[in-house]
Amino acid sequence: FGAASDGAAYPFLGNSETSANPWYQFNSQRGDISFTSGTMIQNMLTSGDPRATILVDTSADALTPFYASITGTVEFITYEELQFIKAEATIATGGSLAAADTAYREGILSNMTKLSVATADITNYLATHGALSNSSDTAKMQIAGEAYKALYLNPEAWAWWRRTGVPSLTPVKGNMVPRRFLYPQSEYSYNAANTPTSTLFAPKVFWDKY
């Protein structure tokens, strides 16, 4: 992708309930999730990240129209996600820190611009959080943290967490956070010989190294 406009996303017409954005449908039909109390939003509020109140209406404990309007868009892969992948891959392959830093900064800038964060707030945030550490391990954690925020409501955020352990999560129930999906019952019914036993926690997907 050469720019944010190259991202792959699915737009919803929103001219009827059956063609509405799924997050709008979830909020209007269920609405039983507390968005404000989520780990990511709480971390963003604590750190003064200007995106927190753009993503979530903290007074109503609900998603804002950017994600929850009836004509909202579901993103599959975005320009900023690719920038964070590029930054991580550059470090992992021994590339220059400057090149990784450029991609990392571009990822943050692209995400904040898309969310219409005020220019002054972007400048202030980048001044504090826009440079990677000289330590490759710390730099990878920085990249994963920003990717996690840029991928809000995208299941790929779960993949980043499973690979990196960023951010630190506390299980809502029990002492483990789910690591994988279960195989559907149809696989056990019709393909049992080739379907291994699994739980939500094991075995891990092969790339889940954390």
C-alpha cells in the first residue's frame, strides 16, 4: 500500500437493518459489553492517548460512530497495519533502526489522521511516543503496542498479542487468556481422523511464541 486510501475495507449501505454495519447491529441488539473498562481504552486514558475518547464515548460507555454507525466500515487490512509489520520485519531481519522508526512513526500518524485526531495532539503524541528504542526487544514491544491500538476491534490485534505478549492482559475468568479458536463440530463429525483435540488454550498455533 502506498497510502491510507489503499486499505481493504468493506463498507455497509446502512439503508436497512439487514445491511447495517455489524458493530451497529451488536450495539442495537445486544449492547452488553463495557467498552470503557476494556484494557486498551483504560491504558489509553491513563497515558493520555487522544484516540481513547475518539474510539469510545466514555460517558455513555459505548462505541463512537466511527465504528458503530449504521453505515460504518469493517477494515480487513490497513495502511497503518502494514507500516507496523514493516517496522517489525525491518528490526527482525537486522535492518536499520532509522527505517524501522520511519515506518513505525508513519503507522501512528496514519492511524491518528484517519481518526481525525487534532494536529496538535498528533504532534505532542509523536514527540513522546514516536521514536523507537535502540534496544530491538524494546522496539518490538513499542511496535506491538501501537499496532494493538491501531487494530482496535480487528481480530488481528489478538494475533499480535499472541505473538508478542503486548499488552499485558489479565484473564476475565480463570487464569488463562484464550490462545486459539476451537475446531467446529462439523470437523469432528466428518473429518475426525485429521482433527486434533484442542481447547481454547492448547495446542498453540505454530506462530504463537509468547
